[in-house]
Amino acid sequence: MTYQEDSDIKIFGGSHTDHDEDFLRQIEALDHHRHNGNFDKARQMGRKLYELVKEDSEHEKDIDPAFKEGKMPVKAGVLAMFATEAALNMYLPSTQLSAVAISELHRLLAKTASPVYDKIMESPAYSFYYLTIRKGGDDVAEEIGKAFAEHCRHEGEEKYIHYGKRIYEIVTEEVQKQIKLMDFAD
């Protein structure tokens, strides 16, 4: 084995001290949320959102029949789940709390053993909607509606754009309302 010059190799990364400080800040935040009741509230949030999902079937009579057929309920469910998770990540005080709420919601939904839930979780559309939000724009809900229409293979069709936009807006508004009612501590 021969020795070779490696002066052109650069190793990037923070120091161990930076990593340790970041880790300690995360542990501090976890401890803070445990002691002020935010973790319990986040779990309650997940349970409340689960109850709202169950109650949502009452609103089906208001839905255009075209959106009740074929794969449309799954496509709408995917968007609703994405909107729920996005809103929790955007509006809860920390990603740690959103992870707790999302985990509780999924735990309860998985217990229902619903084939629709399984199809929602298998859908690649999450990435599609995530990229739409990352792209941004003046009207994110409108862009999500366009992405929904495209995902449904009805690109540019106003009826589908409007339906996707409304799903996103209604879910986001409801999550924001529930977060406000939970009154998370700072």
C-alpha cells in the first residue's frame, strides 16, 4: 500500500461543539414542551383532528357527485391529509409538537383499518403538493388547487381547481382554529 497526497480533499461540517449545542437546544425545547403541557395538547390536537375526520362524512351531501366516484375520494383524502400536516407544521409553535400531533392522528386513523386510509398513505401526491408549497406564489391555495386538478388528470379545469383549493382552505382554517382553541404555551 502506498501513501497518496490528499491535500485536495476537503471535509465540510460543523464542529462537535456546534452539534452538541444544537442537540442540547433540542433537548431543552422538548423538556420545555413537556413541562408546560404542550405535548399533551399536541396529542389532544391529533385526537381532535381525528374526530373531525370522522365527522367529515356528514358533509358529503354537500359534495358534487363527480367527486364521490372512482378514485376521487382518495385523491381528496390525500390533499386533506397533506393540508392537515402542512398546517400543523406551519402553525404549531414547534416541529416537535407538530410531529406529536401528526403521529397521534395517524395512529388513530391506522386503527380504523380503512382501505381508503391505506391508499392515502401510499399516494405519491404528498411530494407533488409539497413542491407546490415550496414553489410558493401569491396564492398558495390556488396553486394547490391547480396541483390537485393536475393530479386528478383534469389540468386547468376550473371545477377541479376550485375543489382542491377549497379542500386546502377549509382544512387549513380548521387546523388554525383548533390550534387557537388549544392555547399552546410559549
